[in-house]
Amino acid sequence: MPDERSNDTADRVEGLGLLIYRARSDLQIDACFAVISELRPHLLQSEFTETVRWMMDYDNYHLVYGVFDGTIACAAGYRLCTGLAAGPYMYVDDLVTSSAYRSRGFGKALLDWLKREAAGQLCDQLHLDSGVHRADAHRFYEREGLMEVARHFVTLIDRDG
């Protein structure tokens, strides 16, 4: 387990046996791939650590993960941002609990950790987008106090033409 070789301290979630760590080393980042890829199946393990490291270095991305009984059970990636509409806010790119560990309170524990981190970083809001097909996730977010306040639009860019 990568945590045993690091000097990082974990945030212990009382009553769940979950330890939340910040991924700082390449070993810790790489260990998050299995869980993150459940949410982002298009990712390649061979490129994951390098991509996350680039995002951390150049795009203010942070990766945290929850360990239960020696196994990474959940993970979240987020950015600290400032916008004219929202002021300082946390944007959650990725929030996932492994399918083997769902319905144990780990997603709620990680979301609560993210809310505390956002407050500690002086953010006024926490934002996340969720695919329109993820009805279970939407119910979870609404139950946890997140409000649907916007629609997100996307277009693909033809970089060759």
C-alpha cells in the first residue's frame, strides 16, 4: 500500500474505518487508477500518472483517496478556482467510490471532506458536473445538499480543420 511508505498523515473518518490521504507521490497517484477508471473507463493506466502529475503541476488539480482495510475504496480529484460568477470555488472533477464499496458511507465521507477542504481554502462554493445518465449519482448529490443550478454544454473541436 503506498501509504505505508509515505510520511503523509491521514484524516480518519470516525465510525467508518476510512482513512483519507492526499495523493502526492507517483506511487499514490498510480494506486488510484483502479478506482478512478471506474468513473473514467477511457483512461489508460500507462498514461494516468503522467497526466495527473501534469494536471497537478499546471492546472491546480488535487487528488485524494480513501483507504478502507488496506484498499483504496474511493477517490476524488478537484481544483481550486476563481470565477467572476462564483468567486473562489472548488470544482470537483472526479468523485467515485469503487463498486465493491458503495453504500457504506464512503462517498458521503469523501464529499464531506471536500466540503471541509473547500471551506479551509476559503472557497464560497463547491461545484461538480455529472453526466445526465448518472441518476443514482444525482440522487446522492441532492441528498447531500448539492443543488442543480446550471446546464453544461459541450461541443467537440476539430483541431485539424
